Amino acid sequence: MKKLISLICMFTFMSFFIVGCENIGQKESIPLSDARTEELYSLSCEFTENLNNNNIDLAMKMMDENMKKVMDGKLEDTWKQLILSMGSFIKTEGYVGMSSDNYEVLEMTLIFEKGNMVQRAVFNKDNLITGLWYRNGEVKN
């Protein structure tokens, strides 16, 4: 039953978060500079903390217009589903930044009570999130 709930949650996350990122991952990714990776890591941590602290309006302000339209009224429920499946959020760990086409991507490990997830946030040139999804696992640096 636990695996079934996890699979349902993962399918829900994937259907909501693959927005504006169709080309990410189809072309070769190029590592970002350490400074840019740190900047995107900071933004990703801020976004995750906003979700975890139920500051949904602040998290929404970190998204581009496409993501806002798709996630309007759904972002809070999505985070709650993740917490329900994985337990309380504890902290972030490993992360890596890459570039593909006109987007920059930050993947980071989210540590929960019951396991780890990778959060992949895709940023546009204005540092707004234009794509977001989660998968089981952790980032290997």
C-alpha cells in the first residue's frame, strides 16, 4: 500500500511539474559555474522553505507566469502530498547545477523522515522557476 501511495504521488508530481521544460534533458547539459550553482541552490532552498513553512504566496512569486497558472491552487496540496508520503521535511543536501538551451537547472536532494527525493527546479533567465518536479533518490556530486 505504501508503494502504491508513493507511485500515485509521483505520477501526480510529474503531471503537474513538467511545464515549460520539454527540451531540458533532450540536449547535452553543461555544468554551471560554482557561483551560479550556489545562486540557484540558494533560490531553490528559499522556494523549498517557503513550501515547508506554508508560505505558498511567496513560493508562487518565485515562479514564471506559466507555472503560476498551472500551480494556482495546487502547489500547497502538492507539497502536502509529498509530506504525507515521505514524512516531515528535514533538510537539503547535495546539489548540482547545469545548463541546457535557454534554461538553467538545479537538482538538490531533499531529506525527509522516510527517505530522500530529488527536487529539479528549472530557471529562466529572470531567475524564475519555469519547471519543477520530484523523483525518488539523491543527487550524486
